[in-house]
Amino acid sequence: MAFVITSPCIGEKYGECAEVCPVDCIEEGEEMFYIDPDLCIDCGACEAVCPVEAIFMESEVPDEEHEYIALNRRFFEEK
């Protein structure tokens, strides 16, 4: 399981999450950041520094944000 970045990140893109990621699995997209679920090691460093509280463990993503699980995965599949 991986962490997922959700809608509060849209338009914010602070970048602290990418700076603290020990495996560089977070990349900036056009509107927000995304976490590569195949590289994420579930360390939680990104979640702890997100100023807009947009990052959740995949199993804890709120129901209304579930589409972001697929969006994060698709971002890396389409690269």
C-alpha cells in the first residue's frame, strides 16, 4: 500500500512532500503533486509535512477522494 495525494493539493503545490521523500517517489504534475505507488515505501515522511493535509495512506483516503488513488497511479503509467 502507498500514500496518496488528494484534492487539497490542487493549485497549492508547496513541495515539502517531495523534498522529504527518501525514495524520490513524489513528482510535480501540472496541477498538483503525485506519489508513485510502486516506489512509495510507506514511511509517512510526506504526510507529516503536508501543509494542506492532502496526503493519506491508501487505506485511509476519504470516500469522496477515492478517485485520487487511480489518478496518482495513472500519472506514472502515462509518463
